Amino acid sequence: MKKIILLGIIIIKTTLGISQAYDFFDENGNVKSKYLDEDGLLQEDYIAYTKQYTSLDSAMLEPNMVFSLVLVNKDFSEFPNEIFRFPNLQVLTLSNNNISELPENISELHDIRFLSLNNNKLQTIPSGIGELANLKLLNLEANQIEALPAEIGKLKKLNNLLLGGNKISSLPAEICNLKFLMNISALNNQINEIPEDIGKMEVLQQIDFSHNNLTDLPASLAELEYIQILNISHNQFSQFPETLLKMTKLSYVDISHNIISEIPNKIHKMKQLQMLNISGNLLAELPDNLAKLTMLVQLLMSDNQFTEFPKNILNAITIRRLDISRNGFGELPPDINKLSYLQNIDISNNNIEALPENFYELKNMNTILFSNNKISELSSKIENMTLLRKVDLSNNKFSALPAEFSNLAKLVYLDLSNNDFTAIDVEFNKFESLEELNLEGNKLASMPESIAQCENLVKLFIGQTDISDEQINALKSQLKNLEIKK
């Protein structure tokens, strides 16, 4: 049991803002056994109910009562020695300081469960880090670390390891000994390869190695039984990794912004896949077996080389979000209504001049992003899309909208900027939920009068129009919470 100086009840605020009192201590000043875990530490669930100290001065007044110490933005250039005077410390946050070195005797902080050292100037990590036997989270993001010590593999209880934004070129093989690691994030480094034995991390669920120099994946990745999320975007993959096709438990894969020119037909083996991001590659077509991914709901494929809309997508009827922006195709297929579950579509930055009539049968749609095309009109059937909340028609050739557009009562966001409107004959008063409206870059001389009845409107953009200051001031007087940007 842990000795303390002061007795009594600790009253703190939880993250929900609710105060809860706990009498953790017995009459001798020890933490009651019912609050201790098998290692003799205050149970993790109760840490949130202890006082969070945010200065060394206040903590030093009652050092034995300090379980959680958060010293953010304190301009420390060295690791404060006072920290070693808090024998019960379990949560230590030293984020956003200027600490360049950790002491080797950091191993003395044997009760630490959560250690955050992100946004400092660390270049090395001492081997003593491996002695923190109770550590569950280690955050080393946004430092200048070039390598990790082999002793990192001794952190048997570690669940989360955050290494993003450093200068790491390789990871020690011993890191694969972290059998309880659930999440590893090493984005924005210089890593050339993932350790071959990563498959030994038996409970690993999330991996983020985006923004590195990877060209292949180790075969042992396919041995991970619980893996769900893999982000390997912004690397140097020239082929879709064979290992991926064997990772049948994955639900989220981001392999965007590589140099892949082909997706293998065997992709249907990834039968649990729900989100696939293949944007920013060199793709010009998709495999037919993509449609066999019966759980796929998000397909992101912007910034590729599709000169035609890939029609085999139409057989992937489970898709709810489709991003095929920034390609080079000029039309949507007439039977796009086959994607009957589609809720969100982004076809911006293409060469589309018109929408097929069947497009308006997609009645589950809540977001349409059509900016930077050559579209000049919408059908009156747009009113069938009664669930629409976000519409972006910017940078097209619209000069009018159908009267039925006014029936889209659920609209929250509407962008009509950089078109050819001289007037907008829309009943804005029907848009009871509208919060943001962009009319910039049109030939408007007057404000649509019904805008004044959009009581929830908070942002209005009218730059590069001829709307007068008098009209602006009149609208501001009617809608007190409105911010107008000209």
C-alpha cells in the first residue's frame, strides 16, 4: 500500500464535468485495498477521480497525493527532477515543452502508466525506459528522435505507442516483443521497413505507418488476428502488397498517395473491408472483383487517372461514400442509380457537363460535391433528394437553379460560389437548418430577400459580388449571429 501525508476525500471533476467524491484512504493514510489492483497501484479506473496537478509548486505541497501531473506549455528545457518526488505518480504529461534529454533514472518512475512527452526536442530515448513495467501508453510524437533503444521491447503492458513526427529510419526488432500492444502509430518518419516479426504482436488492432519510405510489407502482418485498421498512405509502394490480400480481418485500409497502377483482382479476399482509400495513385481502372467486397461502404479514389467513370463500381451496391474527384472523366454513367445506398459523392475537379436523370433517384444522398466541373443546370427532380445536407456547386456554369431546389429543407451547407448567377430565385426561408452559404464570385447586385429568414445562418460569403454595404448592414441587423465575409 502507498503511504500519503494527507488523509481524507479527494473530490475531482470527471471529463464529463461531474463531481464525484471518493474516500480512497484508510485511517493510517494508506490507499484502501479495495481500490488497489494486483500490482498494489490505485486501479486505473479511479485515476480520473484523483486531483490533476498542473504545476510543480502545487504538487510539491502534497507530493504523496500526486497521481496525475500535467505540465503542458511550461517551457521546461530539462526534465524536472522534482518529478521523482511523487511516489504515487501514474500519469505524467510533459507535452509542448523544450526538453531535449531524458534522465537514465527515468526507470525510477515505476508506477507510471501513461507517459506523454510529445512536442519536445528529444533526440534519444534512454534504455531505462524499458524498466517502466506498468507503462500502458507512451507518446513520443513530434520530437527529433532518430532511433529507439532495444529495451523498448521490455514494456510488456504497453497498449499504445505513438512515434509520429520524428526522424526514425528503423525500429528495433525487440519492438515485436510488445505482446499487448494494440495501437502503433509511426507516421511522418523515415522508416524503410516494418520489422519482420510484427506478427508476434498478438493483439495489434491499429497500425499507422503513413508518410514513410516503405516499399513492401512483411509477410507476418497476415498473422495478426485482430488487426482492423492499416494506414500506409504516402509511402513508396509501386504494387499493391501481396501481404494485404491475406489480411482478411482488415476493415480500414488507406494505401493512398503511393505509385500503384493496378489493384489485383484478388482484392475480394479482403472480405471484411469497409473502407478503402486508393486516392493519389496511378490507377486507370478497377478490378471486377471489387464488387464482391460486400461490406465495403467507403471507396476513395481521387487523384488517379480515370478518364472514364469505372462502371464496375456500379456493382458494388453497398457503397455509401464515393470520392472520385480530381480525375479526368466527363460524365457519370446513366445507371448510376444502381448505387442505391449512396449517401455521399464527390466528383469535383472533373470535366462533367451534365448529370444523368437517374442520378436524382439516389434518395439517400446527404452530400453532393460537384465543384470545378462544367455543369450548368440541375433537374427539377433534385427535390427527390430530401435528405441533402451539404451541396457544393461552386466553380461551375450555373446561372439558375430550379424552383424545386427550395424544397431541400434539410440543407445545412450550400456553396454556389464562382458561377454565373445574376439573381438566385431560391426560397431561402425554407432552409430552416442552413448554417453556411457561399455566394462569392457571382454577378449579384442584390441579396436574396429571403436570406433574412434563415435564422440559423452563421456564415455568409459574398466576396466579389456587387452587393452593397447597406444591404449587408440591414441583414446583420436582422440576423444577430451572422458573420458576413466580403
